[in-house]
Amino acid sequence: MRAAVLAGPGRVVVQEWRAPEPRPGEILVRVEGCGVCGSSLPLWEGRPWFDYPAEPGAPGHEVWGRTEDGRRVTGLSGTGFAELELLREDELVVLPPELDGTPFPGEALGCAVNVVRRADVRTGQEVAVVGMGFLGTVVARLCELRGAHVTPVRREDEPEAEFERVIEAAGTQAALDKASRLVATGGLLAIAGFHQDGPRTVDLQSWNWRGIDVVNAHERDPRRSLAGMREAVRLAASGELDVSALITHTFGLDEVERAFAAASRRGPGFLKAIVCP
């Protein structure tokens, strides 16, 4: 099989590798596509603590494809920038016929579902989503589906209102500062952005004075990640969540470098890049 190897910062080579052989409890998936996640950009850009080359197919974890018995699936993955991927049987989610032909980066969509669950968004609440990339866009839609009144907040926006729920989805110090300012007294701040470029500072005095709750909206429990994926599948299959509209850039396996570069630049109109072998 062919797999992309991140040989060093900003450098990807595609090589031939022996096809992986499933062990008990695993299943071989022919990859249809894999999303490029913002959390993978530090590995692409380079940090002193990373070792290279990365494992073949890494760090692709937003994978979907088809099993040898014909099921179309998504699941928990780590080496999805390849033609073939091994998934555990208990860590995959079957995609229904309603989603045939639809690209489905399940891990990313499930992540958004769990962000909204952790933020405890409810009908009638005023919710601000700070950062309107892929994650923020999906989170905003999911909040609307829960009956909340959603205000999208982009880099240039400076709302004067305060909100019962604020979801930070950009992963920068500036976004965290802005999100903190927008939380009403007694409200909740959910931190969903990936903060990977050093320590952050917060105005803890302001947090204390307003009595806000602060939630880390990231999951590490595979059971919750899978539950989020299943809910994302349900919403997409029902037509409530338009996944195709979220995919703005598509690349082949030989274009992984371009896919990462596009995700890093985040040019006008960019939401999600996918790699399709």
C-alpha cells in the first residue's frame, strides 16, 4: 500500500509499505479520505519535542472508508493518510446509506458534538462561538439545533453583549482573551480550541469576580468520542448537519504537503481540507 510519511517539518514523502495485517479485534479499512486536523499542524510545522519521521500515515485521525465486507465506516484512527488503515472493531461507527458518497471526517465531527455537550448548551440560551473555522462552524450549527441563539465571533468582531455560554474554538491567546470577556456573570466558558504553542495567561481575577464556570471541552475517553461520532452520523443522515458544505479543499495522497499548507494558511473560504487516496 501507499502511505504518506511526515519526514520532517513541512516535508512529506509517499512510500510503498506492506499492507497491515489485522489482529484479533481489528478490521482492515480501505481509506476513502482523511481530514487534516488543526491539532496536527504543530507536527507539520515542527516543534523541538517531536521526533521524525512520523509513523506511516500519521497524524491522520479523521478517517473514513470501506471495510472488506462492504461496510462504510468511520472510527478512531491515527495513521489515516494511507490507502489502508487498521481500525478496532469496537472503535468504528458504521455510516448509513443516507451518507453514501458523503465525505465524513468522523473524529472531527464527533469532537464538535462533545464540545456542545460539555458546554451544556440548552434551548433559549445566548451562546457566542469565538473562532469560526471548521470546529466553530460545526459547533455553532449544533448549538442552533439545540435551540440556542448563536452569535458567531470572528477575529475582527468585538461584541458588546455578554453571553450565558461562550465556546472558544480558535486555540489562540487572543481568542481566549476575547472569549473570557464575553462570558456573563454566572456563565460558562468552554475551551474547545487546541492550544499548542505555549502556556496561556488568563484574567483569573475577572473569572473569580464573575463566578464563571470554565470547562475543558476535549475528550480522551474513547467511549465518549465514539458516542459523539454516532450522534454526528445521526444528525448528518437526518439532513440536520450538512457535512459536504464543510469540506472546502480536497487533495490526493501525493498532495499531503499542499493539504497541510492550506490548513496552515486558512485562506479565504477555508474550513476543512481532506486527503483522498
